[in-house]
Amino acid sequence: MARVGGTLVAHATTDPMADLIRAQRLAVEPAESKGYDPDHPRNLSRSVILSP
């Protein structure tokens, strides 16, 4: 985070899972505003393909 100028503010009273949801929502909003589909990132392919 320091490399991109971010800071982490930890609150002992918050639920860590709730913080993950907040972080996800914080990342999705700017991606969608730029026209990106966060559920189907470009240049990302499956790294593991399982045989039936």
C-alpha cells in the first residue's frame, strides 16, 4: 500500500470481513466508472483447468 500512497487504518472494533467488503466496493466503483467489468478482467485467463 505504501508504494501506491495508501494507508491502512485499523479499528479493533470492526469486523475484518466487513472491512473486506468495504475494500471490494471501494475498488469496484472506480473500475465501473471507467467502463471496466470487475467480474471479467481483461488479460486474465484461467491458470488451472481441471479435467472432469
